[in-house]
Amino acid sequence: MTNEKGQVVTKTSLLKQMEELIEEPGLTCCICREGYKFQPTKVLGIYTFTKRVALEDFENKPRKQQGYSTVSHFNIVHYDCHLAAVRLARGREEWESAALQNANTKCNGLLPVWGPHVPESAFATCLARHNTYLQECTGQREPTYQLNIHDTKLLFLRFATEQSFSVDTGGGGRESNIHLIPYIIHTVLYVLNTTRATSREEKNLQCFLEQPCEKWVESSCDVDGPHYYTVLAMHILSPERWMNTRLTFLRRLLVTVHARKVSAVFANKLTDKQSKEYAVYRSPLLFWGLVELIYDMFRKVPTSNTEGGWSFSLAEYVRHNDMPIYEASERVLKAYQEELMPAESFSEFLDVVGLLSDIPDPDLFLQDLLNSVP
């Protein structure tokens, strides 16, 4: 309704809706530009690219165990919109068509994001479809949550060793892949929680943490080695438990990289216990530091007392907080790039992560650690 001057005096519900349409908070579809606010039950997915790789390059076997590694340009699309676009592009193959929506970046998967009002059945159907995509592009018979943990491990290693994220795809870098991390974690959590595997993995983590130092060099080339367990910890251990055990994880990662450097893995003992220059230990420190930053990102998540505890709480948080998570991921990347990466010594790194009070003499800490390992 307007008055004599042509000014709107009564706002209809349609006008209100149009005003709201201007801003869709959170993740939005790159085709229809709507997200979970205006299409609460339509499943969104993240375009991903996955390839078959060895799970552990240092595995001491002629035939290395195979898994997969995923990267993303972090373009979001409704499953329905993706399939409609594929149908319209009759002459093109599915992923050739999808690349056009994905900023001309190669993709072969669509990782579902479980929105707050999406029925579980719809999310599970889309997750099953994504697993089919994984099977098709990797030849992996059954993508398991363990393989997804390895996938996250390999993604963290790309960050820690400064490898390219776009060498196979032509697009996507650190920023887009830091945003992917919470959603790969969420996929693992969903399977852990629905299959009630949390308590089993908790026992596995406990065994790893209690492993005697005589076994540390031997396990430095295991597929499920210290890098794998450090990533698994994020899914199982609450921030309080991480704080109590994080130095054990750090020690294991440092010994692992030292053993690999001095080729001690074949003798299963450290023949050279002399600490090396910072460059040798930089990648495990950055790897550990990224896990620490991800924990910091989730520090406001309350730990549930129900079965599953932290795993359940974290899954619920990721499901309901896409915008806070997006903003927190930006802060994680900023801290990683501006604080962790520029560190030029072990001492400087520990200062940045706030560990100098626990480890006042970093050089002595490292040398004592290596001396304590047979």
C-alpha cells in the first residue's frame, strides 16, 4: 500500500520476504543462491576432487596400502541443482558440467553438508551417493571412516609441507581447503556416532598414548602411525583431554620425523640421536599446530554427557553453526599463516603456541626426547 506521495505505508508479507532474500546467511548454492535459511530441507554439498594415493609414503612395504586424498575449491551446491544442471547439459559428462559451476575447477565428488532441518534420511542418501563417487574415482571398494581420517591427515600434511592444493584440479588453495576441514571431520563423526564406534576408537587412542617408547621408532612408518592418531584425537578427545595429552602427540610426531630423517626405521632403533636443524622438525610442528588451532576453533563446544560425548557434541555443533564455523576457519588460516608458518626456530614456534611455560628449554627438551628413545 502507498500513500499520496507514493511512500510504502504497509509492508506485505511478500515485501518482507523479498527484503530477507537480499541476505542469506551461511553457505549458499552457487546455482540458485539459496542456502539453509530459504531451503531448509534441501541438502547442500561441497564440490570436491579426490584421487587414489598411498596412505603412508614411508610405509616399509613393497606394495603400499592405498586410500585417497581430497581437496576442494569450496563451492557449494544443492544436490538437486547439481543434478538439474547435469540433465540440462546433455552433451557433457557429469563432472565436466559440474566444473563450470565449480569456478572451472576439476571435481568428481559432492560432500554433503547436514543442515539443521535436513532429515537424516536425506543426508544419509546424499552421503551414500558421495561414497559412490569416491568408489568410482579411486577404485576403493568401501570408503570407511578410517580412510576419511587418513584423508584429513593427508590434507593436514599438504598444509604442513606447503604442497599445492590445485596441482590436479586447477583451482583452490589454502583458504578453500581450510573451510573443507570441519565438513570432512563431520562426515567421520556421523559414521562414528551412528555405528557407535567411538568407544572402540577411544581404546585405540589410549593404547597409542600408552605405547612404550621402545615401540616409537618401529611405529614411525605404520600406516596408522602418529600422524593418523593425532588427527583421530580431534574426533574423540574433548579439548580438556587434548590439553592433557597434546605433549605426548607432539613427542611422537617429532620422534617419527627424526627416525625417518636418519633412516632408523629399518633398524627399529635410533642410531643417530643428535637433534637436527629446525627445518627437519618444521612439518610435524606445523601439523600439530594446525590440530591445536582446529581445537581452538571449537573451544566453545560444550561436551555432552551422553554416549559419544565430545564426538556427539562436535557433530551437533558443526551441523548447526555454518556461519560461525566459516568465520572461525578464516581466523585459523590467518593464525596458521601469520604466526605458525613464519616461526624460524623450535623456541619461536613453542612461544607462538604458548608452550614455553611447559618446555622452557626447547633444545634440551628435544635432545632429552631423542635420548629417551632406544
